[in-house]
Amino acid sequence: MDVTRSTYVYKVLKSSWGIWISLTAAVSHGDAGRSSGSGSAPGLKFSGRAAEMPLEYQDQLNAGWVAVSSEVAREGGDDICVIVEDIKFADTDFQAEGLAVAMCRWAEQAFGLEIHEVDVTFDAEERKYKFVWAG
């Protein structure tokens, strides 16, 4: 089974603080990679530190994967499975919603997809970033 591993660092800085998320995942080709983990979107699994993350974080990663998974299947076939292995982030500036965008950006890089439009703005009143997906 062919496996390719890569890391993507997602950064947002639109105020005096920002979001920094490092996501490491592997792409597996073949039937062995197709089975999803419990609660995972088809073609997405969690292992290592990522498997120990809170369910809310895994849900956000699932959302980012769902945004691109049909394109990945079109480009690379439906026997692809992504295994998220590690997530690192700065605790003080972390927002779980950023994980969906980080997963999407990782997939865009890993599979050569066009960039998906996500409008990211800082809401000073709520002191948090807002993520609005286009389309």
C-alpha cells in the first residue's frame, strides 16, 4: 500500500493575535485505507495524537475533509484514505473552527486542488475569528 505523509501549517493573523495550526496526515491508497474510524467521514481516519483529540476537534476536521473529499475522489480515485496523525496548535489563540480550514488547506496542498474560498475576519467585540465558507 502506497502512503504519502505531509504537514501543512495554517496561520491567520488579522488582529493582535492569531491562529497557528500544524496538521500532519498521510494519504493511503488501496482498500485497506477505506474504512473510516468511528464518527469519521468516509475516507478519513485518526491515529496517534489525533485519535486522542476531543470529539469537537475531530468533528471540525471531518467538516474540512467533507468540503474537499468529492474533489479528491474525482482527482485521485475513491480508494484514497487520509489518516490524520498529529495536530499542534498554540493553546492561547486556538479556535476549533480553524481545524476545518486547516484540513481543507492540507488537502488542497496534498492533492493539488484549487483553493476553496473561506472568508476569515476578526470580530473584535466577541474577540474571536469568524470563518465563512463560500458556496
